[in-house]
Amino acid sequence: MASFTIRPLSPAIGAVVENINLAEVQPDAAIAALRAALLRHHVIFFEAQAITPRQQRDFSARFGLLHSHPVYPPLPDVPEVMVLDNHPGNPTHNDNWHSDTTFLPEPPMGALLHAYDIPPSGGDTIWANMEMAAAALSAPLRAFLAGLSAEHSFMRAFPPNWTVSKNAGSEKYEKAVRENPPEIHPVIRTHPETGADILNVNYGFTTKIKGLRGNESRMLLQFLHAHMQKPEFQVRWRWKKGDIAFWDNRSTQHYAVNDYLPHRRIMHRTLLKGERPFYDAARAAALVAAFKQAA
């Protein structure tokens, strides 16, 4: 049995995993319990973890296959770990609500972020529960959205004039543009493990809702972006050096608070490969029943 404990941070989202040392190789039972905690709480936090990038990579890989980002720089000796190094010469562009890399055909199932070097104050990250956001919509609106799809674009989040795009170098950036054309995903997706309905549009990458006129799409996305930002859906984490956040990228969005310049903030991130988003009401009912039985 896993010896660690889970301390919920709110009824909606977030929990701290206590009495665990991620520098040690965790047994299979602990990995299974952590995955169950992730599905229940959507984002879990580990405080003051003294781990190396290789240990972060190896721990992350216990939950699935890893993949790299098309423009963020990797660590030279551990390429599965990407570096988010923000300072006045490279300000963050993650100060908007988003799920990671939804421009991909198969967006990540999850991500782990390790606080390598943090500013003396500020630089918090906020997560929001998109399962709760979907459930809080009226039944008629949710049914309408479940029949819609939306376009997600790499270029929306990484235009050529942004610092992160320029820092990648022209060859790497142009390759990323070629290999990542816009993708179409359902506006409401089915969580592939729990069967829950999830609101699946985000400010960072979603450009339009297919089948609607331009003004209809803009107004609906504006409403959904405002709706998903309700404080009742959120948890805010104040980073300390060594903290790790592990979030379910399918059921959450997050926002990096950009209030710490001119100080520096360095984070190490790993991404776990996911699956193509889908919406299937019949399959969702079976998944919900199986998830409840397993819980």
C-alpha cells in the first residue's frame, strides 16, 4: 500500500501529496494510487522535491510515453525535459487560460512542472476544472455544444514575432509551423478514463467554432472563456523551490500569473502523450460506470 497521504485543497480541484520522496523509485501500487488521485483531483502537488531532471523524466515516464515540444528548448542532456526560462529578455506568453498544446492531433494527457528557480514573490499558477465548468452549463447549452467542433491553432499561441518563436530559430520554427496545421477537436470531449464531459476550448489555442458564423463563434467563445474562469472552478498554487505540479491536461486549464518581472522564473516541464479527443455519449456512460465501480 502507498504510504503517502492526499490532502485536498478545495472541493473542486487540487490536492497535495504528502510524505513522498520522488527521488526514490516508487512502487507500482504508489503509481496507481497517484494516477487515481490525479483523476479525482485533476492537479496534484508535491512540495520541496529535490530531484534531478533525469529523475523527473523517469518519474513522469511511469505514467505514459513522453514527447517534446516543437519550439520550447529541451535540456541538452535530458531532451524529454523542456525549459521554461522567463525573464525580462524572454517574458512568458503563458499568461492566458489554456490546456497544453491542443493544436496537436493528440494533445498531452498530462504534464509535470518542477520549480527549478523561482522569483522572491509572484509567479503563481492557477488551474481550473473543465469537468466542473461543463457540468455547470445548462443541459440545453451543453447538448448544443456537444454537437460542435472547434479549430485549435499552433500559430495562435506561437506567432512568428513572439520571443519564444524567435528564440527557437527560423529553421526549428518553420518546421513547427509546417508540421502543425490547425486541428479540429470536439467542443465537449469525453474523458477517456472517467467518461466525464469536459469543456474543450481554450483561449490559448482555439480560433473558431466550426459551422458557426464569425460573430456567432466569437460571442460563444467569449462566453465560454468567461464561464470557465469562475473562482469556484479554480485552485491557485504559490510556488516554492522544488515543488512539482502534475495535472490532467484533458480536464484542466491553467494560467501562469505574469507578475514577477524583472525577476527570473525557471521551470522544468515534461509532457505525457495523450489520445485524440472524442465525444461519445454511449461510450461515456460505460466509462463513467466503470470508473465509479473502480473507485
